[in-house]
Amino acid sequence: MPAYVIPAPAAPTVAVTGDLARFPVHRIYCVGQNYAAHVREMGGDPDRTPPIFFAKPADAILADGADLPYPPRTSNLHYEAELVVALGVGGRDIDPRAALGHVYGYAVGNDYTRRDLQSEARQQGRPWDTAKGFDHSAAIGAIHPAAAVGHPTRAQIWLAVNGAERQRSDIADMIWSVAAIIAELSRFWTLAPGDLIYTGTPSGVGPVQAGDVVVAGIEGLGTVTNRIVALA
């Protein structure tokens, strides 16, 4: 075993349905502007604006049932329900026709966002790191292996806050399919087993406050539930 000069951090992992073994997280990639209605909601043109790629730290993972401390330096924390793709095989320059063969499974995610910081970054042409990559910002439910659920192309995706529905769409409405996303990402990065891809959110994004309970779900993939709590 190697020796470390400081204690080695624990590797982030995600639960897998029907298995005591867990999925180790390598990197978290995210897709922005991948539903036409959301592109319009954010002031863009879906016919002219390609999806945007950005990343979150692997240790931003927030498990189903865990509390999300309201992050500092924001007064406009938003939810974003998303389909998450978990890769079991890596590669670069992946052919879209072979891309689904790289998928281990699928899960429900919630890409929490400091919307005020994102808007400021957009206006100033700056990166989105502080808006997207903060602690506990990548909520995710248990991963469902593709061997069990297949590769869903149609499924209702929804989100509710305190029982009131805020988002509803279908993953069939994604501008870029899962296969196309994987292929395109692999032209920018060498993908690896353990990578997670958050594939974008439909319209209806909005703010949450301390005390709110947020539930995101996808038909056939269950839900992810988190309570927003005051930052200690």
C-alpha cells in the first residue's frame, strides 16, 4: 500500500440497484442547453446554440436522501432534473453507433446551480465553475444497470418541490441523444470507466430555499430526494 503525506480522501461512489457493490466516480461531465424549451427559457435559440459542456468535481456527488446545505455566495439556488449516464467503458473518438456499448447504466440526477453566479459569469464571459461545481451540487439516485433497464429513449422526467410539480418533459426531447453526447465528449476528453454524464435539464428550472424538499424522477429509473438545509 502506498504511503501518503496527508490522509487520502475517500473515493466518491454511487449506489447501484440490486447490488451491494458501488459505482466508483471518476469524473462528472455535464451538458447545458440540451432541451429546446430550456434553451428558450434561458434566453437562447435552440436552432443556433449547441449544447455546452462543463464539469463538476467528482466529490460534488450528493446521495439520494442526503441534505444539501444551502451553498454560500448565492441567493438564487436552482434545481435541474437530469438523466445521468454512467460509463463502464472509456475511450476517445468514439463512434456514435458504438457509443451505447460504453454505458454501464442510468440514474436520475439533479444539477444544482447558483443561478445568480451563472448569469454573472455569462455576462462577463467567465467560466461557470463557481456556479456549477460547488460542494454537494451533483445529486444522484441509484444507478440502474443498462443490462436490466436497456437504453431508454423515451421516459417522463419530472421534478417537484414540496410536492408541487415544477418540471415535466420527456428524455426524447433532448436535442443531443445519449450516443451523440458520448461521441462528442470523447472528442474533447478521453473518457474513462466511472465517468458520469449529466445530460441536461428541461424547462421549468427555479429557486429553492432552506426547508424545501426536492424530488426529481425519471420513469423507470426511480427518484432522487434531497432536503435543502441552512448552511451551518
